Amino acid sequence: MLKNFDYSRTVLAHGACYFFFFSFSLFWWSENIILFFNIPVCFFLILTMGISHGALDHIKGKKVLNFYKMNNILIFYISYLITSFFILIFWFLLPTITLSIFLLVASYHFGKEDSEIMKPRESILLKFIFFIKGSLIISAPLFFKFEETVTIFKILNFNIDHLLFLSDKGIIGIFFYLGLLSGMYFLIEEGSVRNNGGFIFLDLFSINLLYYLLSPLIAFTLYFCFIHSFRHSVSLINQLDESNFKKGFKKFITKALPLTIITAILFLLAVYFLKNYYVLDAAISKVIFIGLASLTFPHILLEYLLEKNEKRT
């Protein structure tokens, strides 16, 4: 298991390095990237590489059901769908509040899952660090591209009057710089400078370059698909086969493909419906963020229940 974890860490390290050099190269050809990565291309990447990292939730759902002495997998699917459905309803009725909660929850989720490879010791402070670290994904677009980010918020029916107090970048700057400094926490532990220093630097440099040089949607897509989802997928591959990473990868593709395809079809149907009321780019943007929110909440709840019950055993 340790050998395979080391191999998984090597895969993540190589992936982080490649993405770092890709991000650095944006200094020279960011304009071409913007032309290529239009909204439909971003949508395609999220439908394939992005959402696939949550396509094994049904396996985790079986584990959670076992903890509660339940064997009917339909209970998991129904609960998952009901949670997603309620998020959609809340977004329709209270878009500003729902989006605000989603950003807070997503910040913690991003920070936690992006940091797990560094194996930090559990503590109350660590949970706050996860939130601050993940909030960089939210604060960076507001810090570098405020007007473009506000435009996305408008598309999502967010009441932008609540964002006017952020226009001077004071509060945004606090979260932005705290997000940058949060990486220092992972350097405190003994030996972590050697083990985690590279990950921290590559993370912060890549994320900031993406949001500085690209539009918020393109930057988020590249982060979500090639940093967040990539790392989580590697972790899942490691869990599927602890002795052979390549076999685990094949299992991951096989098991993730069905739910990925089903989710992609649902997202495409949502775009087809919404384009009757909005221009295509706006319809896609709504489906990307509202759709991800409807999946993120039950995904995080599932992760919480699984982690909580595994600690008990």
C-alpha cells in the first residue's frame, strides 16, 4: 500500500509539474488559449474530466449504507437525487443565498481535497486552513478579474448589490492573501518542507497565473479539471487497487464511465432546455455552476458521512 501511495504521489507530482509549466507558458500564448477555450470547450472538459471524479459516489454510497445496516442501493440513489433536486429548487427560489452557501462549502471542499496528498495532521485549526486555502479559488477571480466575475454572478441570478462593498478589493484582498499564506501551515510539520514545499509552490503559482491571465471561467475549468479533479481521481484509483496503479486506473475508467455519461446527458438536456430562454453561452454557464452545485452538496455530504463512520471503526 505504501509503495502504491508513493507511486500515486509521483503521478501527482509529475502532473503538478506539467501543469505548472503549462501555466507558466501562458505568458506567451494566453491569447490563443482564450480563443480556443471558449465556453462550449470548457463545458466539454467539465462534463468529461471534471465531473468524472465524483462518478464513484455510488461505491462510497454502498459503504455508507453498510455502516447503517442498509443494503438497498436505491436508498442511496434516491437520497442523492433528492438532495440535488432541493439544491436546484433553492437556487431557483433563493439564488443569492444558495450561491453564497455554495461558495463557502466549495471553498472548504477544494481546500480539503487539494491538500489531502500532503497528509496533514488532524486538528481544529486544519479545518479553518482548508477553508482559507480553498477560498483562493473564489477570491482570485474577484481579485484579478472583478468585473468579469461579477458578470458570471449576474448570469447566476446573484444580487450584485451584495458585491458592491467588495469593489474596492479590501475584503477580497484579505481572503486572497490569507489564501496565499495558508500554504505556510503545511510547512510547519517536521520534514514537510521537503515533502510539501513543491506542491504548495506549484499550486499557488499555477492558480494565480490562471486567474491573472485568463477569464474566470477558463481559469476555473483548467483548475477544476487538471488540479482538483485530477488529484481526487488519482486518490480514487489508489483506493480501487492499492497494489497496482495501472490496474486501478482501468477500474476507475470502467466504474466512472456510466455515471459520467448519465450526468453529461442530463447537463446537455438542461442546456437544450435553457437555450430557449437564454443565449447559448449564458445557458451553458448556468448549467456549469448550478449543475456543479447540485452535485457538490450531496458529494460533500457523502464524503462527510463516509469519513465520520470510518473514524468510528
